Amino acid sequence: MERPTDTHLRSANNVMRYYVHASDGDIGHVEGLLVEDRTWAIRYFIVNTSNWWLGHTVLISPEWIDDVYWAESKLIVSMSRQSVKDSPAYHPNELDRVQESALHAHYGHRGYWPTADGND
């Protein structure tokens, strides 16, 4: 049986420091992951943009990633650098559903959680 050359399965440590590239240029690198403790779902990539904007850390949902270049350690998102710069900053001790809702609204995406009417 022949083994595939690349299964695209990576450890969290391997994904750290992957570059994040917006539609109009680089915006930062992956600094961490936020994982839901019950389901082990990766909810967000913590993206450090300090090389571009001082002290600004943002969240990017895996659902917003358009492509991954494994050999180049790069994640591609279809949002502009300005959109990322204007997104709500991530503060680890302050993340709650209100901030998540603001984040998803900023990028024009629905949340991953069920809505009040029971629809996902």
C-alpha cells in the first residue's frame, strides 16, 4: 500500500508562526489557537499583526481561510489588510459571545453557535 506524500495533518506547534496573507498582502502570523474544550473544534487562529500594526492581535476563524500553502507555511484569507486592521482586537481574558458576535459581524459572517430560533 502506497502512503500519501502529504496528508495535510499538522500539529498545533507546526501551524504556529504560519504567515497569514490577506487579499492585498501579508497581515501577520499565527501565534496560537483557540480550541473548544468539549468538541476539540478549532474556533480561531490567534493572529499576531505586530509586524504591521503595533500590539494588535486578532482572531481569524478557520472557516474564513480560503487556502493553505503547506510548503510555504502560509494561510490565505479573502479579506483586506484594512479589514483585519479594523477588526476587534483580541484580549484573552475578555472573549465572550458579545465579542465573538462583534467579530463575526465585522467580517460579515454568521457565528458558529445556534441562533435563538434554533438554526445554525
